[in-house]
Amino acid sequence: MTYQPTNPYLGPQTPPTQALPRRNMRDLALGPSVPAAAVTGPQAQQTTELARRYELIERLGMPTAASDDFDEMARDMATQAGFLYGFVNLFLEEQTFVGLHQPSADSGYVIVGRTMSRDHGWCPEVMARKKALPLHDVHASPRFSSNHVVDAVGILSYFGAPLIHESGTVLGTVCVIDPEKRPLSEARRLRDIVINAGTQVMDHIARAPIR
């Protein structure tokens, strides 16, 4: 299925190449850089969750950089959904796309990078609610229509699901995004695709040797 860009950011004349909105990159191998004792309240909880996530990722032997296996899973998920972009996303100090599928560089669509700020996009909502978020039309709800990604990449539909370890720790998300909105009648099928993709990612992680 081919979708023609309807957004000035996605025009075919000059293919833009850019990273998604992001903060300054840090060395992910070092783990969280702010000690939990240094902060209080919600920030302390986020820091504690991040430390727990790093510890689990290290124990599971998961990659924190681009992975061919996760790229393939992102591609399969996007292909099943008929979406242009697919992501396997770890929530580290930045959202880190260890799995990424996107249009080719000469397609005329925005080419995204491997990281994005933790508070951009809709994946933070998926992390907080710990269940799938189906947005067949991001402008259908005022709560989700105001988002930097909409302006930066011209996204009109989003479907995401959490990556939850059996311990209860949420490692990140899988999601698909596209510059075309989808019919509401397709929402359940697309939601199920990303939920199943999340299960496949966690099954793949579980098969890796535990450190």
C-alpha cells in the first residue's frame, strides 16, 4: 500500500533527513546519570524506574543500539499494519529505537534518527498506562493532537503497545506511525498487530541467555 504525503514536511521534492526531536546524547552504557537520592517526588520515581530498567536490560543481555533482529521485527510489524514507520523502542535516558523501519532515503518522506527525547511522541503515554494506545487519527482527541512529532514528521496515526517484562518492569514500547489517518473500523486490528509484535519482541528477549 502506498501513501502519498499530504504534509509540507513530507513533500516529495526534497527528501529531508533529520533526527526526531531529542536531547543531547549521553553514553547509554553508563546507565542513568542522576543518582536516585539526588531527586525527590515524581522525578525520583522516574530515576528509580530507569535504574531498574538498565539493570534488567543488562541482565537480559539486550542491545541498547541498533539491532538487526529488532529492525526486522519493526519492519514486519509496519508491513502487517501497512504503516510507513515501525519502532522497537527502549526507554533509556532517551527513547532509543533499537528496532527501526522507515521509508527509503529517496522516498520524499522524513528520515528519522535512532533517538528521541523521552517526553515527545505518544510512547510516554503507553509507558504510563502500561497498555496499548490506538490512535487511528491523532487529531480526533485534543489530548493527543498537540504533539511535537505531528509537526516534525507530519504523523496522523499511531498505534503502540508496551514491552512489559514478567517482573513488571516496562522496558519500552513497540509502535507504528504514519502520515495518513486510518478508519476507526481498522483500529482494533491495528492495535492487535502491535500487541502481537510486542509479545514477539519479549519472547525474543526471553530466549536470549541471561547474564
